[in-house]
Amino acid sequence: MRINSSVAAPAVARTAETKIAAETKPAVEGKPTTGLVARDEFQRGPGGCFPPFPHPLPPVFQPDAKSRATQANQLDQISNGVRNGSVTAQEAERLLKEQQDIAAYQQKAMADGKLSKGEQLQLASMQAKAALNVYQASHNGDRNAFAKLDQNAQRQADQIGRLADGRRSGNITNSEAGELLGDQVEIADARGDADSVKERAELADKLGAADRDINYHSKAGTQFHLKPFPHPLPFPRPTPLPLPRPLPFPELPVHTLPFKGVING
């Protein structure tokens, strides 16, 4: 049986439009979408046409993830030693300085975005030596018997633990770790010498500043060290105006009076 094309064409077109509308219809709230996705809906989705960039980066884009995790574990051991007193203030200062040197080498090695075989071996050697030093400091006879009662020691232990968490997650970068560990070295040195009221007050100031720095740098995206313009803005010095030239002093006429009298008379 032959069908008139002029009658069948609109019917086929309406059927196709109904099918496409059913397939591209937005999903009802609470029900998954099936079939095709409308072009406008795809462009209006989260992240636009491209999915949002994952954060943190996958391990394949983090060549220093292993060395950072190793440093985080060593910082956790130092934190526990400071908290229970097995690591004294002098030992903590030495161990934290070693971790600062490791972070500085990590920053230098990752300047090109990758770790070569030689750099990986150097990092492994430095961290193996640091692990031995942490173990020896934690198991020798030197102890801080009053560490659990020392609020400054407990506060520094918490800060070192937060540093370890930031290094493990990647929020605290190599450059940030070098600065923050330098603060902890100064705090450990001040803890060992805080005998007077003035020294204890300076130690409290350093602990407060370290708390603020760790809170700031533990957030993602704070590794660029973008500092605001100084306030107030420095104004340019005014250009000195040339001094006016002095007017010439007028020459007055000199009148000589005739001499009247006797000289040596």
C-alpha cells in the first residue's frame, strides 16, 4: 500500500520531536536522568563544559608525594616525643632544623616539577638519617619529666602535628614547610631558654604567631605568598623647587669729604 509522502512527513516529524523531547527532558528531582542530555543543560552544568579540576591533584601529578608522606610521619614522631617528654627542647630544635633542611632540598629539587633519580636517592638518604636521629632522640635517657604539665610543650606538639597533616595532604607546600619549620626551630630554642618572665612572654608571642601562620598556610591556595600593597601607600617626594637667585646689591656712590685740619700739628 502506498502512503502519500505529504501526509506521512508531518507525522514522522512530530514523532521524532516527541522522542527527542522525552530523551532531553530534565530529570525530575530525586530521579536519575536517562537517555541523551540536552546541549544547554550540559553547558549549564557545574564547571561548564569542562569538569572542575580535582583538588588535591592525583598522585601521578605529585612526584614528591612519597617524600612528603615520609616527612609527615617523622614530624608525627617528633610531635609525640615532645608531647610525652621523650624528646627534649634541645633535641626538638636539632630534629626540626633537620626537617627544615629536607624541606629546603625538596623545594630545590621540585623547581622543575619533577624528581630525578639522583634527587630521589638524595632525599631518601637525608630522610633515612633523619629517621635514625628521631629514633635515637626518642629512646635515649634524656627526658622532659614535666612535659605533660608544660603548656608550651603541649602547644608546640600540637603545632608540629598540624604541620604533619598539612604536609601529608599537600596543602603545606615545600616552601611553606621551610618557613613554618623555621618558626618551630626558634620556638624549641626559646622553650629551652625560657627562664625569666620576659623570655616566657616572648615564647608566648612566638607560639601565637606560629598558630596564625599554620592556620593560614594549612588552607589550599596560600602557597603563592601574595602580599597586599603596603598601607598607607608611599607618596613620592615632592620635587624641590629651585631657590630664587638673590637680587644684586645696588652700588651706592661713595662721596669723599675734603680734609680740613692739621696732621701732626
